[in-house]
Amino acid sequence: MHDPEPDLTVARRLLGIDRGLCVVSLSRPDGSVSSSLVNAGPLPHPVDGTTVLGLVVRSSAYKHRRWRVAPRATLTVTRLWQWQAIEGPVELFGPRDAVPGVGLPGLLRDVFAAAGGTHEDWDEFDRVMVEEQRVAVLLRPQRVYGQAER
């Protein structure tokens, strides 16, 4: 039996207000929390089609290194006093995190667009993503909570 996908209606609305601006948090080895501001957006998972939240990080970023060891995160989306947090495991798709059958350039474009990004020259976008060794991070929502109007 497959659990139903968590309801991301509020998260979608809040992410759409400011081009996916949200806070991503992950645990450090000492149990403290590391948080940073990112752009993220909902999109279909490239393998199974379920809805995930995607963001892009540099492969040299602390977040990427930490997620290779402890692949879990919380995204918190807020607008004024409305907020929603989405927790779950993350999957990495990058130069060192290849997944058979998933094209990295296309996935990076999809994540960028899902987070509200646009680009006039996708070939240039692809070149920069390769040069900076960018990684697509997909969070699979398991727990969703917050305080917001639908």
C-alpha cells in the first residue's frame, strides 16, 4: 500500500509568491542545525513522478557534503505570518551523484524553472552548471506542517 502524497497546496502558493524563496535546514554532526536561504520549487521526481521539492547547490557546499552523509532536510516557506515546513529525505543528482536514466542538464533546468527561474540562454545556463559542478537536490515530502490559509 502506497501512502498518499502530502498536501503541498499551501507550500506551492507560498513558494510562488517570491520565486521559491525559502529556508533549508539540515542537522550538523553535533546535533545543531544549519540553515540557509535558497530558492526551491515543486516538480515531478524524474524517476517515479511523485511530487518533490527541488533546489540546486554547488557540489562544494557544506549542505551537499552533509547530505551525502545524512540525507534529510526541512524546507520552510514563509510569507508574513503564514508558513509551512516540509520535512523529508533528500536525493542528490550531480556529477558525483549520477542516477541512471536521469539527465543532469535537463533536471537542473527543471529545478531552476520550478523555483521560478527563467533564462534567456539555456546553453549558457548548462555551461555554468557544469563549470560550477551544481547538484540538484530533491526533497521527498514526508511531513508537512505549519500555519497558513489554504
